Amino acid sequence: MRVITYLEAVREAMQQEMRQNDDVYILGEDIGLYGGAFGVTRGMIEEFGPERVRNTPISESGIAGAAVGSALTGMRPILELQFSDFITIATDQMVNQAAKLRYMYGGKGNVPMVLRTPSGSGTGAAAQHSQSLEAWMTHIPGLKVIQPSTAYDAKGLLKAAIDDANPVVFYEHKLLYGTKSEVPEDLYSIPIGVADVKREGTDITIVATAVMVHKSLEAAKELEKEGISVEVVDPRTLVPLDEETIVKSVAKTGHLVVVHEAVKRGGYGGEIASMIAESEAFDYLDAPIKRLGGVAAPIPYNPELEKLAVPQVPDIIKAVKETLNKA
Amino acid sequence: MAKEIFMPKLSSTMEVGTLLQWLKEEGDPVQVGDPLFEIMTDKINIEVESYEEGVLLKKYYEVDDEVPINTIIGYIGEAGETVPDEPPASEGEEVQEEVDSPKAEKTTMEQEQEELEEVEGQVGKVRATPAARRVARENDLSLETISGSGPKGRIHEQDVLDAVKENAVLITPLAEKMAKDHQLDVRKIEGTGIRGKIEKSDVERYLSSQKVREEEPAERVKLKGLRKAVADKMLESARSIPHVTLTTEVDMTKVIDIRKNLLPIVENETGYRLSFTEIIIKSTAHTLTKHRNINASLIDNEIVYNKAVNIGLAVAVDNGLIVPSIHDADKKGLAELTAVSKTLGKKARDSKLTPAEMTGSTFTISNLGMYAIDGFTPIINPPETAILGVGRITEKPVVVDGNITVRPMMVLSLSFDHRAIDGAPAAAFLTELKETLENPYSLFV
Amino acid sequence: MSKNRLEDLQVEFSHDKLKELYKTMWDIRFFEEKVDEFFAKGMIHGTTHLCVGQEASAVGSCAVLQEEDKITSTHRGHGHCIAKGAEVDRMMAELFGRTTGYCKGKGGSMHIADVDKGNLGANGIVGGGIPLAVGSALTSYMKKLNYVTVCYFGDGATNEGSFHEALNLAAVWNLPVVFICENNQYGMSGPVKDMVKIENISERAKSYGFPGVTIDGNDMIEVMNATNEAVERARSDQGPTLIEMKTYRWKGHSKSDARLYRTREEENEWKEKDPIKRFKDVLIEANVFSEEDAEAIKQAAKQDIENSVTFAQNSPMPTEDDLLTDVYA
């Protein structure tokens, strides 16, 4: 099959959707000729014109609200925020408006929009352009939250997000834009709320998100040499969460390590860990659940410090061994 | 400032001390070195002296209280100083020093760790993972009996599975079904199959044995009377006397010859048939006259070397054992010994012995030669210090002058009280007895 | 010069339509007074923000809209809802928390929406609805639906970032939206003169490159004329307009307001400018109806509100089964 990058997969999903559905359009800052902060929309304004690839003023609150309002009245906007850190400015529109309108209005109206935004560290962009704030959005009833880790998942999940009748926050990881995988040329949809077992194993389950999926797979490869069989589960969507797949895996292996880049304190790993503690899988746990997440500090600029701030492969290996009493 | 009085740790294994008495009262002046209180540890009773000078301000514990080591049990200080009404939380001196020493503020991590350990200490429960608990529950195993391989002894699933395997009962499906139908605990059934596997026949046997047991309950008789007396005496002897038993084999050819020749003579004179027992009594008494240290009693930390040689003869009676005494056995001929021993034996069986006839023995002989017994380790009849056990006479191939020949042989076992008698004199006695029996003509000398 | 005031109205309205508008004003007035009474009696819970005294800005602006036109409203939104055609029965039921309410009892006073009638909802976040209106206008523009979106907000909201972001966005995209600022003199307790340095809030439109006007918000004729002009501009692709309607809320900000920040004299001065009385005078002067007709309309409105209370009180309460419905579509 054809191999393309994660970035191309995101773009392709948008292009193919926009070709078949006139209600779909994209708005955001510098997404026109510039092609977006990371080049995701490059070439799109040429194909779809400035009406459907709407270059906006730098007004995250205004454009988020415009997306919500147009979604409420029949459009299917894709809002690109240049960095997920800027969701702070758009938060009122996402949290108080998009997420709640349908419920507040007694089931009248819905807000079919996608907020696409790159998150994560590793680019040296430092504290205000490197955060992973997805846990905030997972806390809000009415929002769906997606975090794809591969090009294949990105295309299929973005299509599903655009088709969804609800506001969806779609986190793209900057370090993954250049990663490649096999992606079908035709448009396809991956159901929201279905996890993917990225690697099967029997001794321990790692639930990892976004770039940490790849680090966990790397760790699993290393651990295999020592006879440790690691299962890597990628939830792909945080809300709704595919609890069944995770519970099943943990019941099988009896051991769980959760890895994400977001700051560990208050991170989504806590949700996964508590979900397991409350689940059928509890009685199969043969060691305390371990969470790996970012340190409780802003992302630093210095590249060495930046690496230290988030989990790395050796940290994952160590956590696995500790959990298996093999440290 | 008032100084704490701690329950001292006086041995490596001591965990608690029992307070036996306070040697000072609250308000009493105390000098360094004054005995303060007496405690009992797992090893010793000891008076604990004061390390401090002042007034005993407070006693937190009463006599007979068990107090963990390093617990504050009181205070010494100046009169009128205030001390807590309740004993403060226990802290050893080591801990005290650590707290006193200047130290940078603890990091959050260290504090968390300490808090964690505190929690563990308080919980006092088995550390086990949920999976381990589940498997234990499913297999009806108690976690208390399982040792954990994880950090701080945490029990993991594999630990329980290992324990389950150890406890596993091998059983055929049919046997298992039968056991289930009869609600039997398979762990109580003995298996006769490969590696102790329980088979159908094992279950059937168990069921029938259960039936017998149900139909004929075991007879239970309380220990009393003679049985109780024997029991007490044997227990006391076995428990308090360090027994050593020597054995030797005796060629009885000549004794048999003598008995054959003397049998009609003695029977004519006394009406009783001469038995080997009397010849052995005679030989033993004779030998004892030359080994006074064996004819001894141990009474109240004194070894009594008896002048008289009174041979006790163990007689089996209904429900017990009686040892009548043949006084001055060394001075009696075989005819008289035969008459006396037969008379005493009968009286014993008829419960007609007088107290005098039942006491005073200085050495006992226990003869099981009428049974298929070769040798045994007799238990000393206190306060005596030795006893001779006599086995049967049986023909055995023995080497005599380089040739294998068949001889009637008998085993003698001498148990002695090692508190009173050492091995060499006991061995010398038994050797001479053996020689006497093998050359009984010496008795006539 | 002897012409009556009604002749200034630049919109062609039948007498019946004018009488209907007059009744709608009374519907709003009675609705709010009833709500005030029920809150005071503890029969309705939560909080509420009443628009007594502001009936003209709501009724006059909605009068010139078509059914397919849309509005976004504010926390003080009952008037806008009624003016845009909402049924008072279902509004009252909503305040009573009943399943027959516009939001099935789950939205309450601040979130009444009637999407079918083009009411995209009241909004509890000050300034929160302004970008939504821009989005709605964007839909109209992109789908060539030719509807206009009227966006209501108060003087306080014009200091929110969302106001400036939304107005600029509407301007650069030239969207069919009318921004109506109901300047009722106070943002909660904050006097507008202390919060804004300019005389008229409408001046802010200049900085975004579209017209801004300030009118007497208690004058139905001025409200209808100004809105009509702005709607015409919007519908003919001439972009947004900002209309500042000066008015006054007679009641406090919400139910727990002792109104310490203003004088009773000031309140009485504004009550003299009662928009309903002024509209009645205009209609009588123009022989649209008599004093008696006016009284009959008023009584009819009063009866409708009484009926709405009966309807609300006889409506079922939601159950636990309703708790989790409509979180997601």
C-alpha cells in the first residue's frame, strides 16, 4: 500500500471530505497561501478557494465562536488552531458554548465541528507552544477528544470527526507530522471510541497516547530481548474511551503502565488508571498501576531539559521492569 | 528537662518486656545506678538501673504489663516538672538522635516515602496484589500462609499459584466426582496411584474407613490408678534423666547347659522351675557387687552408692507395670531366687504385694526374652541409675576360633543415667556381666 | 408638520401588525413581572435577569425580521425570545423546569433557545454569543441562505475580547449580521460611563470599518427604523452594522440586587420614558386603536401569561432518565 506522512494523511482527509461535502470548510490563522503553521493546509486554498479555506484574523475566541455558530446553523467547520496552547483563548467558545449548547437547549441543535490543533513538545518551542492540554478537554461533557498516533489513524479518525454531529477536539502531535505509514487512498472512517492494540503481548499492558505510542513500541522491542512480552494499547480517542479493550488487555496481562506526554498530575493517565481500578480487571492486577507523564514544570527550552521533562524510552523500560518486579 | 525511661532492649530477640516490679515510687529520689524496676525478658529476669539522677516523676505501666521495647515507661527529672499524663508515642533513642541532629528540610519525596511507610506500618495487613487475592480466594487459600516475592514481601499472583501447586491434590476425574458426591475433603484421602494420585479405590477405602469410624467410635479411657502412676513415672524418667543405652551380645551356650542340669534339682527343692531370668538375676547381682557405682541411686542431687543389691524385676500386669524388689539378690542361691521371683511375680499379678516388696530396688531388670524381641532401650526406674534390658535367646551364626558356628545368642541392653554414671564404668559393668554369663561357673567361686 | 409620529416609520406595517407588536410588549412586561413574583415567592429557583423597561429594543428590532432570520441573545433574553415568536407557555414551563419547556427543563432562564424560530439561544456568558452570531452569519453567506443574524448584547459585553474579535471578523468577511447593543446604563452594577471612555458605544464600529448608530432604545419607531436599515444593508451584502439602543432596566440586575449603585430618582426618570406607554400614545395618535382597544390588548396579554403559568404548573417534571440525554447528538 501507499505510504504517506501523518501530515499528508490529515490534509488528505480534509481534501477528500471537502470535495464531497460543500458544508465542510476550514478556517484558521495563516492556513491560506502560507499553508498553516505546520504546512498541513498547504495547497488547499488553491483547490478550494478562500471561501472554504478561510484565512482568519488572529482571534482564537472569535474564530472558535464563528465555527460554533456556523456549525449550529448547518455548516461543518474544521477550525485549525496553530498550537494547542492557544485553546486557552478559545476555551470559552469550546467549553461554555460548543460543548453545552445542545444540552442547554434541550436537545435542539447540534455543533458538528472539529477543532484540529498540534500539541506536544520536542520542537524547542518552549513553554507556551509545547503543551499537552488534552486532559482539560476530556473533562468537558459534550466534547469528544481524539489523539491519533499514526498516519492511518489520523486520516480515518479525522474523517469520523468531521462526520460526527458533535464538537470534536482533534490533537495532532507535532513530532508525528513527519512519520509515515500505509494509508489507503480512498476515504475511510475509523469509529470514534475504538482503541487499537498496536502490539500484542502477554506480560504487561502499556496504554500510551500520541507520540508515546511510538516510544512504548520502541521500549517493547527492547524488552522483548529480555523475554518480556509487552502489549501496547493506543486508545486513539480519549472521549469516548474504549474501556473494553483496555480492560480486556489488563485482565490478560495483569500489569498496567500508562504513558502520556502531558503533565502526570491531573493527566488523562489518572482517568485510565482509575477506570481500571474500578473495572473487572482490578482482580487481575498483579502489581500497582504505574503512570508515566510529564514533570510538573513548564516545557523548558534547552533541548536536554526538554527531553527530561517528558517520558522517554528508558523511562518506559524501567517502569515496565519495576511493575514486573524485574528491576 | 525530664528524661525518658525506656523499656530497654536486652537481647537481640527481645521485643517486649514484662514489668515485674517497680523498685522506686513516684516522688522517690533516684541516683545514677539505682535499680529502678525489674523486668522479665524472653530470656532473663533483670533489674534495670537508672541512667539519670533526679526524682522518679512518672510511672506509666503497672506490674505484669507487657511493654514493647523502646517504649517510654516513665520519666525522671526535677521535682515538680510536668510530664505527659499518657505515655508519649514510642521512640527509640536512635530515632531521637536523628531528630535532634541538624538536618536539611526533608524533600517532598522523602516525606511521601515516610508517610507511605507509616501507612504500611499501621495497616498491618498482608501485602498482596488484587490478582493474588483473587487466586487465593478462588483456591480457598489464606494469604497469611504464602510468602511474597515482591517488594516488601508483596504477594503476587505467581506466589499464590506456586502455593496452590504445592497444595494441589492429584485425583482422577472419577474419584473427584465420587468425593464431590460424598462431600469429602480430598486433601484427607490418601492416594495410592502414581505420585500419590487419588483413585476410585482410594475414595472407596476412605469411605469404608469413615463408616467403621462412624459405627464403632474409639474407646476412650481416662488415665487413672496404676496406669496414671506408670505414666507419670515414665514421663518423669524420660524427661529428667539423660539416658544412655549400651548393648552387647551374650553367648548363652553355658547358661543353657547349667539351666538344663539344675532344672530338676531346683524343681525338686522348691517346686518351681528354674528359668533363665533367675540365672540372669544371679549373674547381675553378682557383678553389681563388684561395680558399686552402677548399683547407685540419684536422690536430691546426691548419688547414693547402695550397700545392698536389691534387684527390681519388671512384671507386666493388667493395665500396667509393677517392679517388685528381690532384696539382697547377690546373697541368694538359685533355688531361693527362683522361689522368690516366682512368688513375687504371682503376687504382683494378683495385686498382693506388700509395700516393702514393692520398694527398695537398687537396679532393675526388664526381661522381654519370652517375646520375639532382640534388644530394646529400657527406661530407668528412678531413683535407680541403671536398668538392664534382656532380649530373647536365639541361634545365630557366630565366629568362634576362626570358624563359623551356630550359638544361642542373647542381647543385653544397659540404660544408665549419665548424670550419675559415665560411659566407661557402665561399659565395664556390662562387659563383666557378659563374661559372667558366658562363664557362669565363676559364680561358684 | 402636522403628521403623526407613526408616519416616521419607514416600514410598511398593517394596523393588526402594530397591535400585535403592542401586545408583544405587554406579553414581555407581564411575563417578567410574573417571573419576578414567582422568584420572590420561591416558586421558581435559580436566578433570572429581567428586561422590564427594555421591551422596545427587543420587539422593535424583531419586528423587521423575517422568520428565517436569526438572533442570538443574552442572559437578559426573555424579551428577545418572546419578540422572535416564542410561545410564552413553553418559556414559562422552562422556568418551572418542566419537560414542556423550550429546553426540557434543562436550560432555565439563561439558556432559552428556539432554534426552529431562528432563536439561537440566550447565553450565560457575557459576550459569549457574539462570535456565534458571526458564525451563523457565515453560514448564511456560505450557503447563500440570505438570512440575517441579529446579535443582542449589553453595554458590558462590549468590553469583552469576543466582542472585538467577532465584530472584526464580521467586518473583514462582510457578513450579514446586525449587532444590537442594548445599552441599559449598567453592566451589572457598573455604570457605563465608568467602564467606557467614549460617549456612544456605537463609535466602536468605526474601528472595524462599518457603520454604527446610537438611537433611543425606548422608542419603537426609532428601533424599527434603525434595525430595518441595518437588516437591509446586511441582506444586500453591505456587511454588518452596530446599533446602540439606549434604554434602562427597571429592575435590578438579577433577583438579588438592592440597586445601591443608582438612585430611585434616576429610575423614576426612566420610568417616565416607558417604551410601552410611548408606543401606545403613538398608535392612539395615529388612530390605530383606541384607549379601550389598548386596554383590551393589555388584558389579553395578562391573561396569556396567567395561562402560561397554568400550562407550566400542569406540565411534567423531567426524570432521572432525562439527565444524560442530549449530552451528545
